[in-house]
Amino acid sequence: MDAVLGNKPSITPPVLIQSGAQDAVVDSSPSGAGPSLSEGGGRKRKRKSEKGPEILQYLRELEERENRREAEAQEREEECFRQLEVRERQREEEARRREGEARRREEEARR
């Protein structure tokens, strides 16, 4: 390898890739890393989460808060529509009242 690098010290040495068979499996795990999946029979260790119930409770609380927010938003929207309908009726009644007064004035002016 020294011959490839030129026997010079290097701060950032170049990466050397060794050619090999394409079907070859290379174990790049450091020594002493423990058994690999192929050595352990391919089983994965299942670990129970100690925080599982806490997370589920947190998710339930989030869902409840979101449902409350949606319900409150819907109530506010319905209240706005009710207020708009009330105002519309008031304007229509005011317009009818003014029309009635205008007719009465015209009739009185004709007399």
C-alpha cells in the first residue's frame, strides 16, 4: 500500500478500493462487535418499550385536544352564521319598514 501512496505521509489519504468478486460478502463490522444476524440464526431481538403506555396516553390526550379544538371551531363558525342570519333578517325588516314609510308618505303627499 505504501507503494500506491508514494511512501509520503498524508493528512487525508486517498481511498483505495480493492477489486474482488461481486458475489463475495464482506464483513465490515469491527472485531468483537458481537454475533451477526447470520451467526445468530437471523433472529432480531424484540424489546418491549417501557414508555409504550405513556406514549399511548400522550397520543390519546393529543387526539382529545384536537377533537375539542375542532368542536370549538365548528361552534364558533355556527355562531358566526347565526349572527349573520340575524343581521340579515334585521336589515330585511328595516328595508320593509322604510318601504312602508315611503309608501305612506307618497300616499299622504297625493292627498
